[in-house]
Amino acid sequence: MTKLTAHAAAVAAIEVPVAQPALGLVPVVGIGASAGGLDPICEFLVSVPPASGLAYVVVQHLDPSHKAMLSELLQRVTRMPVHEIEDGMPVEVDHVYVIPPGRDLGFDGANFAVLPASGARGHHFPIDSFFQALAARNREHAVAAVFSGMGADGTRGLAAVREAGGLTLAQQPASARFDPMPLSAIAAGLADIVALPGEMAAQVISWWNSNESGLPAQAAAQRDALRQLFQLLLNQTGANFSDYKLSTVLRRIERRMKVHQCLAMADYVTFLRANPAEIELLFKELLIGVTNFFRDPRVWDYLMATALPQLLEAHPDGAAFKAWVPACSTGEEAYSLAIAFNEVLERVRPAARYTLQIFATDLDDDAIERARHGVFGAGIEAEMAPELLQRYFMAAEKGGFSIRKDVRNSIIFARQNVISDPPFTKLDILCCRNLLIYFTAKLQEQLIPLFHYALKPEGLLMLGSADTPGNFHELFAPTTSAGRIYRRLDASVHRVANYFPTRVNTASISTASEAQPSSMNGNLQIQVEQQLLKKHTPAAVLVNAHGDILYIHGRTGAYLEPAAGKANWNIHAMAREGLRHELADLLKRATQGEGQIAVCGLVQRDEAGKPSQALDLTAEPMSGEGPLAGTVMLTLAGAPLPPQTRRKRSSNPRVVELEQQLAQARLEIQAVRAEMQASREELKSANEELQSTNEELQSANEELTTSKEEMQSLNEELYTVNAELQSKVDDLSVVNGDMKNLLNSTDVATIFLDGELRIRRFTDQSKHIYKLIPGDVNRPLSDIANDLQYPELEDDAREVLRTLVFRERQIATNGGGWYTVRIMPYRTVDNVIDGVVVTFINITESKLLEAQLRSMQKG
């Protein structure tokens, strides 16, 4: 049976489950925004139909010292009720909820839970916090969108929603007033949909409708479509997902189907065939690249407090440890291990020298590339202690944090498939956390013995909170008090050989030919290979371009010896007499790109000048981009002395003179080399001083960055307050216009005076009594000329202010008119007396009629 046929048969034997119905909880759409977020939030809510069947929660950076008006502003653009959330408030469909300023938001069952802010000002990430709570509550039914804003708040929250199987959206950066927040989500590959805010609502509702419909129940058609989908993934990416747990694979396939509104898997397979880029997106989705620093802190605490110190105690003379982190994703787990090792060295301060070389591997090339850069978002502040962040990270140029260079250099990142590629071996630590839970039991039974083979005796295996070694109790034993750290045991060779490296079962071994001994297993093969390497391969030295020795293989004592004085691991200083010149020439030619250089039959002489042995030298530059890039492999192989070298030294004076000149030239070259070595030491010292200065500058830069972040956070809050105040000013302008039109429409002359009887406001009709112009506002009323025969008006106004009793008089004008003058106290909305209101009602016609009536009565 071929590999593909077996793969198809395995898929055919699997029953495809029907999608589960929606949770019995109100579906929630989380909206995260910061500076410039008001406009896109309004655009989104305007496009939401009033009966969408979803609840909408707006989380925006708000200044806790100011009264929030966001709910009032949003209520104007939507017919759905808008509420500022209170602790214990129930979640209802077709409602919009706004987070309170300066708080975090979570859930308590079917109700909201208002929580204290989890960070100080400038380091508070309420969007991440709410999205993570939303992912934990609604799982694959969660929806989260990131709009305009500074910083990277929301990115880690989107990662949690995506990990749970929900839908993630980001605003098109070009449409955002401030694009760092949506750009961060898009750059991290966490946005399923990138669109304008006004277009998102329709896509969310369409996704939710397809979410409720679930997968079709035709299992046979599903199995066939699943086989085709796995085949497409295998052809394009080389990854076989048939050994992954089907429930996990299906959940993530369904998520991509909902994004593209494919109701049947056959439709999605057709879409994949037409869109190869979607195959890459599905591949990344199935890899489940979710990780963070120091996940499960108890495990890391035990590692630093007990396991690593015990490892150091077992090697009192120092050691170069090796570790492997498979499925490292974007590198957080590998960097956590490097930081933990450095912390232990800093605390223990051993006299011997210890190093840790970490190999971190993953299937996702993009994730490996991001891990190599070692740049992380601001959200890592919530994952580790502030002192660790300060010691091991620097502020990145484009925001976030960059890992310290020496920590970065201790890790080698590479692409590797832990299922099919050869493992790293002779490891002291193997950190494989939260990977096995995604594999079938059959694949787990293959990987655990492989991990046993890769580790040294007493090596440490770190597993995730849901991972265990299964039934392999004779391979690994849990360490005392450690949650998921196991120690490698010496186990039966036959037990391990059943799975790795030959993976031949005991039945096939027992039925094999009797001529093949049963002891020919993987361990014996490795031992034979090691013996051949020791006895039949020449001595070799790996050096860099300057001649510093990086690695020695075999016995090199006949060719190299430590130089007198300060320890110097440079091949020019360690080469024995007669080899230095040739080695220097070979190394120079090899580093200049001449390829492999060989010198055969080089004669070595003893201290008396007699030929002692012959030597074949080979220098081969190492190519590629791995850890060997830029190095040179020097091979030193013994050879028989040529017959002519066994003769006695010539007595020819000319030959003797040439030999003396040659010896003198070699001495001069050696002196020049010593001077060069001293210059190198001085340059190293200067470089160390520059590095120290650079660290001080970086420290100052970190402080400036922290201040910048605080100012940025304050600016975001001020921007939001300004938007709210602008809206309030618009409201006041409308109210002021309405009030002015109302007063003028009454056709009653009215003058508003303050406590000092200065003019505050007047209606147009007042100009017929007092000679008022707009510039008279704030002038004393007594300064304005008028036609009234009422010199006691100011005295009456002051009496009203004193007694709060209104006055009313009928006053004649110089032109023969009459007015009823009414003076009343001016009360503010807070019931405070702040001046008087004087109204003038024209009663001239009434007075004329009254005069006519009196004259008629007299007549």
C-alpha cells in the first residue's frame, strides 16, 4: 500500500461529526478601538440592522478622570439601546454596550463583570483583556473587530479569539485615522477579514447565519471532500494532517469555511482548488500557532528553582547544554527557556562556565522568520515580570519590544517537521508544550520514544498542561512537585527500538531471518557509527575567519598545543612549529572564496629539525545560512614520510642559508601575527566599551519610550474627550439657536442681567426700548440710553436680587407708549440666583382704550 493510499484509507475510516449547535449564551461582537475610533464605530453601528440577533460591546480607551459620553454619542447613530456597562448587567441581543472608563470587562455567566484595570496608566490593555474573556466564553461563536488606534492593544485578544475558532476582523489601515492597531493585527496574521467598518456588519451577520446552519450531515460526501482537502494540503505544503485529531482539524476547517460562507466542505474544496493562497492560510490555521511567554508559570518556577540548578550541579566542571523546542511558533517558548537559564546562572553564579544552545523548530516559515527577528508587541508586558522585561528586552523601533542580542544568539531557528524529519540528539532539555494534544494517540506513541532517543540520560522533558508521556512509564518519570517536567530514564533497548529509529515491531523482528542477530537494533547501529567516526575519520578543527577555534574533532595533540601564557584558543597560536605558515595560508585562501584547498605531504619536524611525520591539510569553507556559515573546516590527516625526507640534512651552504632565511621569515611572520593578535584584543576591548555605552543609551531610550507610551496613552484619551466635547458643543449650538428663536417668536422684549446688572442677553424687541447693539453685552444697563420714564429700574432690580420677590410696574415712555415692566430673579439649573430677567410687555393700546373709556364716562 502506498503512502497516499494508506492516508486515504485512514481518512475513510473516520466519521465526520456534525457541527454542534450554538451555545446557549447571547452571541457577542467585541469592538476594540482607541484614538480616532469614534467614526469607524459609528459607521459600523449605522450599518447594523436593529434585529440582527447579536449583542455589540464597544471597548475604547477612555480617560477615567472624565465623565464618558460615548454611550450618548453612539445612541444617535443606532436604534438599538446603548448602555454603559454596570457590574452584573445581563447581556441582551440587539443592544450596544460601552465599557466604563478605566476598567476591564469580563463575563460572569450570562452577565457582564466589571473588573479593576489590570495595568497602570499607559500599560492598560482593556481590548486584549475583553477579547480573551470573550473567546473563553463564546469559543467558536466569538467575533472580535479592531478599529483605529495607536499601539497594539487588541492583537493578542484576536489571537485568543482565533485560537478558539471565532471570527476576527480589522479595519482597512488606509481608512483609519490612526492605523497602528489594525496594522499590528494584520501583520500578525490574525485578521480573517480586512474591510471598511461600514462593510463589516453584513459579513459578521452572514458568518453568524452560516455558523448556525452547521455542516451538512452527509458523512460520505464529507469524508470524500476531507480526503481531497488533505491531498491538496499535502501536495502544496508537504504536510500530512491525517495524524492530527480530527475534531481539531474539522473545527479549524469549519472556521475558514464560515469566513468564505461555504456551507458544504465540497464547496470549500472547490474554492481551495481555485485559490492556492487559501491553502496556505488553511495550513497556517491548522498549525495552531498560539503561544506566549512563560505559559503555565508554575512549571517555569519549578524549572528555575529546582530542575536547572540540579542540572548544573550534575556538571560541576561546566558544560555546554543543548535544548530543542519543537513547534516553537513565533519563538516565545524558546526565548522563555533562554531567559530562565540566564536567570538561574545569574542567581547561582557558578564558578564553571555553562552555556545553553537552543534549537527551535516549526513548520511555519513565516512564524520562524518572526521568531528570528525577536520583536514582540507591547502585550508581553502582561506575560512576564517587569524586571525580566527590563533585563532581557529593549524598546523596538516600530513599537513593542526586541529581545536582547545575546539571548537571541543562543537560539537557532529552523524549519522542521517533528513527525517526519530526523530529531536533534544528545539533548539536555526537550520542551514540547501543548503540541501532543493535537495529535492522535497513534502519533503520540511514536513521538514519546523519539523524545526519549533524543535526550541524554537524566535529560528533562517539558510537556504542556494537557500532555503526558502516556503509557511509557519506563521511559520518563515525573520530577518531584513538578506539574509537567519529566526526567529521562534508562529503558530497555528493545522497548525503544519498537518505535524508533527503525520503528519495526517485535513480531517482525522475531520472524526475521535467523542469520540476522536480534541485537542488530538502532542502538548498536549508532554505537558502530560512533566507533567508525572515532577511529577512521581524520582529526578536524572548525574555525572562524579569524582563526578562533569553535569545535575540535578527534585527537589533534600532534598538530596543536596550547600556547604559553594567557589561554588563547586561536589556531595560529596553537599550531605546532612547521604548521603555522601553511595553516595561515590555507585559511586565508579558503576565506577568500577559492573553495576547498588541500596541501599534501607537508613534513613536520621535531625540535632537532629532523622530519617527524607527514601531514595532509585540507581547508573547506562552510556555506549556507545556518550556524556554520562563514566558518572553515580544517582537516589534518597523517601520511607516510616521503623517501627523500629520510635523508640527512644537506651540507650545501646555499641550502643552509636558504633554510635560515626561511626560518627568519617565519619568525617575522609570527611576530606580525602576534602584533595582529594584540590589535585584535585591543579592538575587542574597545568594542566592549562601545557595547557598554550602547547599553546605557538603550536604557535611556527605554525610559524615553516609556514616557512616550504614557504620553501616547494620554493623547488617545484626550482625543476621545475632545470628540465628546465637540459633540457637546454642537448640541449647545443647536439649543442656543432654538432658545434664540423661541424668545424672538414671543414678541416680548426681554433683557437678561447678571448680579451686577450687566447685560447678559437680550431679544430683538428690546432694541425698540433700549438703544442696544450686539457689542453692548457685558455693559451695565444704566449705560444704555432708553425711552422709559423709569429711573428707579436699577434700584428695583437690586431689591429683587435682595428679596427674591418679583416686581411689576406700568411705565410710560417719552414717545407716549406704555409698557408693563416685570423684574424676576434669574435661577440657574442648580437653583442658584445669578441675576434678573426684565421683560417689557407693550400695553399702549390698552392704555389708550382705558383713556377713551374714562373720557366717555366723564362726558
